[in-house]
Amino acid sequence: MQYQTKINYEPSRQAALNVLAKVDPAQYSRSRNFLDGAVTGLSPWITHGYTNVREATQILMKKYRLSFEDKLIFEFAWREFFKHVHGELGNGILSDVRRPVWAGRYNQQLPDDIEEGRTGVAAIDAGIALLYETGYLHNHVRMWIASYMVHIRKVHWKVGADWMYAHLLDGDLASNHLSWQWVAGTFSHKPYVFNADNVHKYAPRWDCTGTSIDTDYENLDVIARSKRDIGRERNARSVGIAQPTCGGFDLDLLDETLKGIHVDLRQPGEVENVCAAIGQFETVKLIQPWDLKACFSEKVASELRVGLIDCAFHEAHPWSGRRWAFVLDAMKAGCDQIWIVDSSKPGHNAAMLASFAKAKARMQMRDSLNPGYANIEKCFPVKLLRDEKLLPNPVRFQQSFSRYYKEATVMAGSLEEAIHELAD
């Protein structure tokens, strides 16, 4: 039994479509909770916009009769729910959404044994090894790691969320950080705990017998409410695994091809050089890291395609080298240039905005909720295109997924109507 499908996350749109073609909604519904179940594996491509839940649904509905009652569509909607919350709260998703259900003191640093995958709890250590090796985890494993870190080891949820986000190919600030808050009880009414029996049911090869989680839920409740870190297991190995390096954007990430087409707009004189050169194009399309489908669309001669990197965002939210390659390789395949900016420099960016406004270039970019990229209008006179979604956004903020899904699906009418609604 293999607990994680080894998908080759090739940075291409065709690779995403090939995986999508193998998705079976019925099998997904029956087995998705098991670690060897028929999960789609699409999330890295969806997160970075090689495809999206709207397009995926449109393609699947050509083969299957689906409705809002289908589990796959229900799970697709969770991603849009998290965006709904992100759009309402902004950077508020990075701190407690509500008062913790279980108050306590939580460590602001990741213990070495967790970082190195040597806690002695098989489900945790194996999960961390998979995260480092592949950049992808089954949702159950994400929940187990989060619950163990927060409730058993007393690590603050944001410390864990930041650490996991850095390594995930599909790391989405809203989905990741709000899920950690759901586990912690700062975005839910009941914190999530799990035990060895739960692991045995969904991942029987990972034997957690005799460990701190091999107990009933009443005792786990007591442990989770306490302020004491139980610590690693006594029989845990002393040598662990090395955490892959994660970091912000650095010019060393660019290969020779990308170095040849990059423009560092932070540097003196580069803004003026670019403004003088873009007059020959009718449109300048800025492609941010969550809209990479645009790298593979048919090229228009009068269009300049520009991959955009905001150093400020990536300094605050580092990525693994594997994730940087997943994004930069797509930009190399489909962009004429790569522009590097720093949204944390308001004075420089105001001057840059004025220069591009004088150049009278028609610029456009797909909207983003990610900090820095969300405020790109402070750097460029850009028209923001609406994010492609499956469901309409409820007028009122819905903090509960069930209320969000009920209102959004009523607004849509039916799944068929939802996928045929015209997008930008």
C-alpha cells in the first residue's frame, strides 16, 4: 500500500490537464479520506493557476453528471470559501480570527525533533518526510501534523502554518493558515484532535501504538487543554532528516535563460529603460505566480508577457526551492521578461507608477489576494482582471463554510448555471 501517489508535478499546463483527465469523482467520494485513496492531486496546479476549480469542473462535467451534492464539488468549494474569508479579513487571516477555544501559552519556535521528523510518532515523522520529499501531503496528514504540533506539543498555530506553507507546492495563505486555525480552535468552535485509532483507520501502516496519541479522546482533551509540551517519544530516533532550505526571492534562483530576460525594477534607471521600450506593445500582461495558465495561452504579437515577482511578499512568506522552480519554469516557458519589484518601498513605487502612467502602456493582471500583489496598482497603472471562480461571492461575509456554501449555491442556481456564467 502506497500512502501518497507519486505525481510528477511538472510545471506545465498539459501536465495539469493530464492529471485532471484521470480524476473519477465517484472514486474520490468513496476513498478520499484514506491515504491511498483516489485524491485528485491537482492542488499545486490549482494554487498556481495552471488551471482552477471552475475549469476543472467544466472539464469533469463533460464526462460525469455532477451537482452541488457531489463531494468533489463540495471540496472544491472549500478553496473558494477560504478566498471569501481572505477577501474579507485580508491580513487578518494571519492572526487569531476569534478568541481561542482552549487558551494557553504556545511556543513561538518549532522544536528540533518536529523539524527533523524524529518525534517518535510514526504518522508525524512519515508525514514530515513526505512534505520535505514531495512538497505535497494528503489533507488528513496535514490535519494530524497540525493537531499534534498545536495540542500535544504546544506550538503556536502560526509557527506551524508558516513552516508548512514554506514547503507546500500548493501552499495557499488562506487555505493553509485558516486550516491551521480550524485545527487550533481560532477559526472553529471545536479544536481538532486525533488519536492512534484514527491513524490506524486511514493509514494502517503508520503504527502509532504506545505513543502519546494512543489514548481515548477524553484523555486527549485533557492533554490539549494543558499547558505542558508532552515532548518527543522516549524511543524516538536521535538522528532526523534535514529540512530543505526555504527563502525569499534571490537572483540566484534564476537560471541563465531567466537571467537574460529579467529586469530588476528596484535598480536605478531600470524603470526608465522599460518605460521607453514598452511603447511598441499594445498590451503588457503581468503574470503573477498564481495565474500561470497565462504562460501557456496563445501568444499575441502585440502583447508583452511579463512574469512578476514581488520580493516583499516572498520575504515574508518563504518558499522551498522546489516551489520556486514550479513557478519560475512556467514563467520561463511563457514570458518575454521577468520583472522584479518590492512592494514595501512606497516612495520608489509611487515614482515607478508615475513613470509607467506617462508611458501610457495598457497593462493588465489577474487579481490576487496575496499581500503586495494585491496592491500592485501602487506600482503600475494596471487593470485588474477578476479572479475566475466557480461560485458567486456572497454579499455578506460568511464565517461558516456551511452558510457560505448554502448561500453561494442558491445564488448560482445550479452547477450547470455556475460553470456557464461568463468570466472576464
